[in-house]
Amino acid sequence: MKKFLVLLFSVVLVFSLAACNSSSKSTSSDESKPKEEKKGDEPVTLRISWWGSQPRHDYTLKIIEMYEKQHPNVKIEAEYAAWDDYWKKLAPQAAANELPDIIQMDLSYFSQYSQNGQLADLSKFAGKEINTKDIAKNVIDGGKIGDKLYGINSGVNVVGFHYDPALLKKAGVDSIPEDWTWDDYKEIAAKAKAAGLFVDSGMKADVFFNYYLRTQGKSLYSKDGTTLGYKDDKLFVDFFKMTSGLVKDKAVPTPDYLAQLKGLEDSDLVTSKGIGVWQWSNQFVGLQQVANRQLEIAPMPGPDTKKGLYLKPAMFWSVGNNSKNKAEAAKFIDFMINDIEANKLNLGDRGVPGSSVVKDALKPLLSPAQVQVFDYVEWAEKNSSAFDGPDPVGAGEVIELMDSISEQMAYGNLKVEDAAKQFRQQAESILAQNKK
Amino acid sequence: MSTRVVKENVEANITIRPVSKRSRAIKENLTGYAFISPFVIGFLAFTLIPIVMSLYLSFTNYNLFAAPKWIGLDNYVKMFTADPRYWQSLKVTIIYVFAGVPFRLIVALLIAILLNTASKAVGLYRTLFYLPSLIGGSVAVAIMWRNVFGDQGIVNIVLDMLGIPVVRWFGNPTAALWMLIFLAAWQFGSSMLIFLAGLKGIPKSYYEAASVDGANGLQQFFKITLPMLSPVILFNTVMQTISAFMTFVPAFIISKGTGGPLDGTLLYSLYLYLQGFEFFNMGYASAMAWIMLIIVGILTLIIFATSKFWVHYESEGGR
Amino acid sequence: MMKLKSPKWWLYHLLVGGFAILMLYPVIWLLMSSFKPSDTIFVTAKSLIPDNWIWTNYAEGWKGIGGNSFGVFIRNTAIIVVITLIGQVISSSLIAFGFARLNFKGRGFWFALMMVTLMLPGEVVMVPQYIVFSKLDWLNSIKPLTVPAYFGTPFFIFLLVQFIRTIPRELDEAAIIDGCGTFKIFSKIILPLITPSLATVAIFSFYWTWDALLGPVLYLNSPSKYTVSMALNMFLSNETVSNWGAMFAMSIVTLIPVFLIFFIFQRYVVEGISTSGLKG
């Protein structure tokens, strides 16, 4: 028994040593806990978190360094991670009231976090700490839910058709006609098929169906987010008849073929088996880089392209509601979106900047592919209409439902008419939870 | 046998001692609790509160951020009556468990027996066979698997040579589930290692005696190896069943977090994760977890109950 | 003169070696791909051997992320692994002995409770547990990852219980006659006999902690504290181009320590401490 006590004691000792060991490591973070500070010159520590890849980590750290040099009283602690890991971290942090001061926020999680009081209302900082005079009103409004501003747009993306002009010629089409329509698209698809090519790699159901609905004056979600934004299932049937028809005609690859691909590197456009890809403007540069040849951007098919297109907030900068240094956090957000030197490091990686001044300053520094993106977004600014606002709570579930239903249609397992009914019934039961 | 004689002696010995039964019982209790005290303390400090909270949350509508709202049995009712994806995930998981666990255990046991000799070369083999398990659940696995089962991957090349049409492993729901099962079987290293440790514990003299009696290899396997290994087999069966029910990482990385194609790899834990952290229905996810606990618990109880008939504990007089 | 190997020997190595190579094909592919330029990995997936061997993936990967070299991540992980391993081996063997050999009131209850903790999916206790650790002010430290190891790990406890139960009781009883106390029985009789399973526990503890992703993701915020599994994910991108080459190269690098640990410890699993000790 005595021996046992000795051992128990040594276990406790080892354990407490281990604890000491790690606590000495964590003191730095304990010190850095945001404290209640008001005056401008007193030391402030801000936590900022973002997701992304290596280049983004590198340049954001440089921006932070630049800011800290200009504001010696501010210390910024960076917490960055890969996309999947980022969201795994953020949810428990929110549940435990431990969110960072500055949060890079994605549109798909935006409503969830802001409507549950996790994000601070930034309206009182807009126009003061955060300079908004060079940014179009509808770009700023993208971060609004109701009359509260929960995030500042870091830049915008616009959806379009990214294609290889050489492959288009190979299919016997000289160029995408100006103001092209869905009929033109179907015609090109047929020609591509005849030339042994795929026209594209399918359309992400929620994004492009929503675009289609917008051209018809409707939207995927109703304004209050409690139901679907279209009443007539014929719209659903028309759109998905077209997409699943193209799969059936072998102009667009089947989902099981697409599922076998490993990544961008062996995608059809890169390996010259498909003419184009439907995606957001921020994905163009990476695609061009991997394909390593001249690619072009075409707008969405019409009619009523202008009604359908909109400037989508690429991501937001939000402030955690538990932050004790909201004004300081807002100042740093201002630096990231308005400072020319900071944006020269960033070069539109977080979306084409909303500020016209920044945009003009960056133009001479851009690569040819980046210029294409900037030009396309600039064109879209004049040829688009207002953004419907962030997706409602539950949208993630609706999108997953839509992906699964459109997958089943593409496999030919589900008739489009039945799918329309099934989607409406299940989506509305998800959205109905938003009714107060 | 001599065991019994020794045992009786000891019992006789103990009863003779002039210690009252009660104080001996108290002492035994104290010693027992002293040994398991780390677990008891750790359980009370770190585990009990979260478990009770998750049970409470299963009766609420909780989105992680706002205060939970009590809704009684609604989550459970929805699960069983109004959620087809729940049933799909249950079905997929049951196939995964009942095909995957025996598959993995049999491979692991056979390899362990082949590698149960002490030589340098065999040590290297053991390490090589363990290597796939060491890679664990990293993203690299997903990429390797996409390569092996891709359109031009080695599996399809072999199938093609055999004249079998190419299978779209990532695009066909049934094939994708089997791919997950193969992946589980491929990473049999942990079970193999536990079997090896168990085989080490079987005294060589048993086999020598059996050889003298003229038992052949197969007879020795069934008469000595299997019974002597049975506690370890029980352990592996229980633990592999539990962990198979909880499998999350392979399904997540192979299906890129969706459980597709067509929910073919939507394992229970993956669906639970999606509900909790993608759809922010943590109350529902907690209810799913408690149903899982009941299912796995019943299964474990069944395995333990049958163990009376096939598990042989040397310490309990060979029962 | 070399003795000719018997046909049985050949058959054994043909069978076992062949199966090993078959199983290792994906790993070999990973190794070979780490010497290919990132953008050709998938295009040339069919050919195993790189056309020209490059080392840049290793150089680039080792540079790490955001100013932290990969060595930093390896060191971080190693610290967590060592602290956890010591805790799990000591605490789990004590607790297992208690469950397997001692008779006390409530033994069945606690054992059942332990099994229950194994059966509840971690995802649902994750958030409440996070809140507990945040109340203790343990966030952004390795405490939530290491301290619980000192309170026993159910998987290891159950494993060791099963092994202790295979040890004949007459050994203990003989020791009691010799006047040994309970702790002496544990340390002098049981521990030496379960070295193969303790080695198993050590191996598992090492590589599970080495591999662990969810815990570090939740509890470590500063990139300078990240572990290798988190760092590997950071080579990937959901928006632009992933650095596959660096990710593969560093996957290989992180495999080396686990590989070596396994190779060193696996003999104890099969041979036990005593015999291998004699060999030196």
C-alpha cells in the first residue's frame, strides 16, 4: 500500500509537471486576452482568423506587420487554418464565447453566425473607423441583414463561363456570341458533343438555378427566408430538364465520371477534354494557372442576364460580438479594405476590391489573368442587379438537398417533375423553421 | 489439475487468517478504488458534464450559438418518422459494420499468425503491413485512394485485364461503400498488433504438448490458438464494432465531406457531423448520438453475453 | 556452406512478401509522387517512377507555413505525443489492474460506464467539453490534449484488462502466500507479464496522438503551436491551387518517426522485454 501511494504521488507529480510545462507555454496567450481598453494609444491585442492557402497566409501576415509598424500600440495575433479545419474551430469558439476579434466570414455561414448574435453590428463604424466612401453602396449592403451590418465585404465575385477559346474553335464555334442565350448554349453543347468534347463540367445546382430564377424575376429563397422564392415548379422543371438533358446527350459528363476526378489538375478543361467551366470569377486565376494557356471569361447566358447577375460578396470581415476592442478591430478592417499598400500585397485574392480607388491603383500590378477578372467584374458592375442578401439560416441544408436531388436527376434516378415536388416539400420544411 | 489444488490451498489459507471478513472487504474496496481512481476523477472532471449536457441537448433545439430550447421528444420523433437520410445513414453504417469488421479481423488474424515468429525479416514485414495504418486518416489517404480506384487506377487496370468492365468507384453508391470497406480492411494494423500481443501470451509448452499428442497444425489452431486468444478476439470484436459504428474520417475525406455519391457513404457519424456542424442542428445531432449509443450498447451487450460460451479466461479457471 | 532454403521458406516469403507489396502500392505511389512536380502528379498518376526526380517538394514543404518551418510542427507534435504517451501507459495500466484483479463494490458499474464513454460519438460531447476547457482557461494550450491522458484512456484500459485476465491467478495467489501486497503483485508480477500489451499501448498511443487532427484543431489557435496533421491540411486549398507535392513530401516526412517507433517497439510486442533484453 505504501508503495502504491508513492506511485500515485509520482503520477500526480508527473501530471502537475506536465501541466506546469504547458501552462508556461500558454501564458503568452493569457496575457493577450483582450482587455477593456478605450483610449487610442493604450496597448491593444487583437485576434484575427482566416482560412486559405499558403500565399494568403504569407501576404496577410505581411499586412499585419505593416499595420503593427504604423500602430505600435496594436498587436495582432493571427490564427489561420485550412477551410475545413477553420469551421471546425469556429463553431465551438462561438459556443464558448471565445470568437476572435476579427473573423473572415463566408457567405454560407454568415446568417447563422450573425442572426444568433455572434457577430457585432458594424453600422456605427461604417463611415467612421471604416471608410466606405469609395465603395459602391450595394457592395457594402451585401453584408447587411435587415438594417444591421454584420460584415464588410472584402471583395466581390461574379459568376461566369470560363473557357478555352481554342477548344471552342475546335468544336466549330468561333466565339461565344455577345448576349448569348440558353439556346445558344444548347447549340454549342451539341457542337461540342459532335466534336468529341464536353461543353462544361455541369453546374453547381444552387448557384446556377438561383441565377436562372433571378433572370425570371424570382429567387431561390423568399425575402424573409421562410420559404422558397418561386411558386411555379415549372421554372425548376425547365432548368433541370435542360441540365439533365445535356448529361443524357453526353454533352456534359455524368456525375459518376466527375466523381472520379482528383482535382483541378486532371479536370476536363485542363486536360483539353472540355471547353469550359461554370464558376465564380475568383476561381479563374487558379484555373488559368493550372491549364497554363489562354482562357477567356464569358458572361452568363440570357435572356435577362442583367437581372440574373449580381456581385456576390467574396467573403466578409466580421467582428466577434464578444470582442472587447470592436473599434480597434474595425480600424484594422478599414486598413485591409482601403489601404493601397496593403492591397498591393493582397492583389485581389479575397475578391475584386470594392473600393474604386484601390482597384485603379492595383491595375498596373496585375497579371494578365487577373486583369481579365478585374475587367469582367467591372463590366458586371454595370450589367448586374442588386444582390438578394445573404442566404437564410438553413440554406446549407437546402443546398445539400438540392445537390443530392440534382445528382439523382443527372444519374437518371429521379424524374425532373418528381424532383421539383420533392425539393419543394423538403426545402420548405427546412426553411419553415425560420418562421418566428 | 494443479491449479485447483493451489487455489483451494490459498482459500483455506485466507480463511484461517484472523481478520474479520468486513474489514477485509473494506480494505479490498479501498484498494480497488485507489487503483481506478484516476479514471473516476477524470470521468467526473472532464467527461460527466459533457455527457449529461449532450443528453439534455438531445431534447432541445440547439444551434450551437443561441440558448437551447426544450422541445421534448421532437428530435427523436423526426429521426424515426420524417428523415429518410437518417435511415439511409443507418443502413449504410450497418452494411459497413457487418461487412467491414469481420473482413478486417480475419485479415488481421491471419497475417498476425503468419508473422508470429521472431526473426529480423518478419519484423520488417510486420512494419510494412502496419504502414497503411500508420498513414491513418490524413488527406494523403484520400488522394492515394483516388489514384488506386480512379478511372486509370490500378484496380480498374486489373479489372480490365480480367475482362471486367471498369467500375466508377467514386461515382457508384454501392461501389463507394465497398471502397470504404476495403480501406478499413487495408488498415488492419491495429487489430493485427493486438492479435500478435495475444499470440505471444500463449505458452509454447501447450503447442509442444499437443505436438507430442500428434495434433496437426489445424487442430492446434482450433484447440489451442483460438481458445487461448479468445479474450483478445473478444476485445478486438467489441472495439472494432464500436469504432466501425463511429467511423467518420475515411467517409469524410473520401466523399469530400458530403457522404456521396447519392448518400452511398453517408455513415452515421458523418451524417451526425453534418447535422451538428454544417446544418447547426446540434440538438438533433445529440439525439442521433444517443440512439447510436443505445444501438452500439445493445450490440456490445450481446457480444459480451455470448462471450460466456466462447471466451476462455485462464485466470478464471478456464471458464 | 549456405544451407539451401526449404520450399516452405520460399513459399512463405513469396506469399507474405507479395501481399506486403500489394498492400504497399498506394504508399509507394505516395512516395514516388513526392518526387514529381506538383502539377504533373495527377496527370502522370499511371506511371509510378518520376521522369526526372526533384527534391523541391521537400525543400518547399519543409519551409512550412506562415514563417513556421515544418520542424516547428514536428517538435510541437512530439511534445504532445511524449506527454500523452507517458500518461496513458501509467494511468491505463493502474486502472486496468484495478478492474481486472481487484474485487470492489461498483466495479461492474464503473466498467460499464467506461464502455459507455466509448460508445458516445465524440462530436456531440465536443462542444460541451470545449466549454469546460474554456472555463478552465486551457484554450490555445496543449493542456486539453494532454492532461486527460493521465486519467486513463478507456480503449487502453479495456485492452489491458483483457490481457491481465489471461494471466493465471495462481501466480498472484502464490505471491500473496509469499506476503506480497497488492501493489507488489501489480508491479512485480502483472507488469512484467503484460509488457507485450504495454508495448502495444505505447505504439498506439504514439501514433494516434501523432495523427490526431480534431483535438489540435479545436484547442490550438496559434499557428506556431500547430501539429503536423494540421500543417499538412494547410498545403491544400479549397479556392485555388493545392500544393500537392509539398503535402505528399511532408506526409512522407511525418511517416518516418512513426515508422521508426513502430519498427523499434514491435519486437517487444512479440518477444516481450525479458528475452529481447538478453539479446541486448
